[in-house]
Amino acid sequence: MSTESAVLEPAVAPRVATDRLTQASRLLDLPFADLMYQAQTVHRANFNSHEVQLATLLSIKTGGCPEDCGYCPQSVHHETAVADEPLMQVDEVLAAARVAKESGATRFCMGAAWRGPKHRDITRVAELVAAVKGLGMETCATLGMLRDGQAETLRAAGLDFYNHNLDTAPEFYGEIISTRTYQDRLDTLERVRGAGISVCCGGIVGMGESRRQRAGLLAQLASLDPQPESVPINALVRVEGTPLAGAQEIDPLEFVRTVAVARILMPHSVVRLSAGRSALGEAAQALCFLAGANSIFYGEKLLTTGNPEAQADQALLARLGMRARA
Ligand code: SAM
Ligand code: DTB
Ligand code: SF4
């Protein structure tokens, strides 16, 4: 979070077409009912509005990350309760994936607290991917920045999706992270695409950004070409010891608006209602589904923080007359 990066970032930040940004901004500013109506219309034209995809997360390598992301409990720059642990073994990961599959998840996403994987890490993660793929689940990994050839190795092992978020608008990015640039992220996304892996790319809201900056994030995501297959929209989980622990909680209706605009701007993408569901409450989550969210992280843990119990989610979906996508 150096001031140098905060000053440099806007100058090097990629520009999206002004009309995209204007469109995102105007949508976010609509009267709530008009925005929801548009989002529902787009959603129903492209998806079965009763179905939700369930993806389970596992932190395969927790803590000790050299990056300084201001929101993250796994950074060595912040004093949090998260300890540095080694990469998990294949049998442990397989056991967790089996439980996720039995509970109804169709995608298993493995996260590692790395700046990026080293050569030997990729070899080991490739084994994990192949093992999970062998269970018949969709595989996803989020391992940080990738270098030449690494995405190809993961693809060959059976990786279906790679999650790498833009996190926020280019104009706000320097306030949150100094150890990697926006362009670094776009470069990794290019490598993922180039290897034939589907892209999972979204961001976090509730970090103190303005509505205009939320529009900036959405415009960047929608400008990726092709658009990401999955778009996780996270509400900041405020973790003690991180610089953003004291951030003001986002207005739940503003979060719903963000989801709705993601749905409208990326009509064919699966929009995931991601971190922050526990704090959001069930009524706001129901509005997010109305706004076009059609995926959730499922299981009582995200990476290091809590998530609603699987049974509570099943009950919520039943109350809403929705069902898990097979
Ligand atoms: N280390 C890798 C990286 O950052 O690319 C992969 C794991 S990282 C934890 C994956 C994503 O989780 C981040 O890009 C961020 O969007 C999200 N995330 C991390 N901490 C969060 C928090 N406290 N609240 C909401 N989202 C968070
Ligand atoms: C994403 O966009 N959100 C997930 C997943 N991709 C890897 C991570 C959320 C992490 C929340 C904080 C934690 O549990 O450590
Ligand atoms: Fe490291 Fe990822 Fe956390 Fe940033 S978000 S500190 S890169 S684990």
C-alpha cells in the first residue's frame, strides 16, 4: 500500500471504453425497481432462474503470503490469527472434495496464499487437480500470478477454471494493494485464456470505494474479451488485524445493485454471490438471486473465514423454490 503505487496506478491502469463505464454507472444509479427489472429480464433470457451452482472452496495452502492485499487475513504484512501452513497432501484434499461432492457441490475450488506458484508447486497442484477431476467434479484453482507454461500444465492436469480477481477499479486499486499491479492481473488472465482454461474473475465491494469506482470494476470485468465465464462478487469480510478491519459495512442494497449490474453487463456469465453472505443475511441474498446471481460458495468455510452452513443454504434455496444445478 505504498503511496508510490497509489500515485502510479491510475497512469498505468488499463482504460476501458468510456461508454462501458458510463453504462455501468448509469445502471448503478437507476431506481432500484428498474434495475431489478432489467437484471431479471436479462437473467431469464439466458439462464434457468431457479438454478444455483454450488462451488466449494478449500484453502490448500494457508497463510504466510508475501503480498500486501489490504483485505486479506493471509498476508504476512498483517497481524491476524491466520498461521502459515504447508501445502496440503493429495489424500487430505481428496477427502474434502468427496465431502463437498456428497453435499451437492459440483465445483471444487482450491486456493493458495501465494504471490504465484513456483515450479515445484505447480507440479504438486497439478496432482491435486487431477485427483479432484477424477471424482467427476469441475475443478478450479486460485494460486496467484501465473508465469509462462504454468497454465498449460494445470490445463493438462484437468483444470477447468482459474480464479484471479481484478478486485476493484483501477483508480482505487493502489489504495488496497502495492505488491502487484492491475496489469499483472490482466497478464495472468491472458495466460489462463491462452491455455484454454475458463476464467473466473470478479472483485470485492465494501472496501471504501465509491459507487463510481464500483462501476469502474464492473466496466473492467465486462470489457474482458471474452467475458469471464464466472464472476464472483465478494462483499468484504472484515478481518481483525487487516487494514480494512474497520471499513464501513456496505449497504446490502448497494451490494444487490452491484450484482444486478454484473448480470446485465455480463449476460452469459455465471455471477457468484461470494464472500460476505453470512453478514448479508437471507433477505438480501434472496434479492441477489433476483438480481441474477446464480452461484454461491457452499460449505461452512470460505478460505479462512466462515460461510453459512450447508444445511442453512439448502433450506434457503428450498424456501425460495430454487434448486442446486446438477
Ligand atoms: N493468493 C491468490 C490471489 O490473491 O490471487 C489466491 C487466493 S486470494 C485469497 C483470492 C481472492 O479472495 C482475492 O483476490 C480476493 O478477491 C478474495 N478475498 C480475500 N480476502 C477477502 C476478504 N477478506 N473478503 C472478501 N474477499 C476476499
Ligand atoms: C473469490 O472471489 N472469493 C473466494 C475465492 N474467490 C477464492 C475467496 C474469499 C475469501 C474470503 C476470506 C477468507 O475466507 O479468507
Ligand atoms: Fe496473498 Fe491472495 Fe491474500 Fe493477496 S489475496 S495476500 S495474494 S492470499
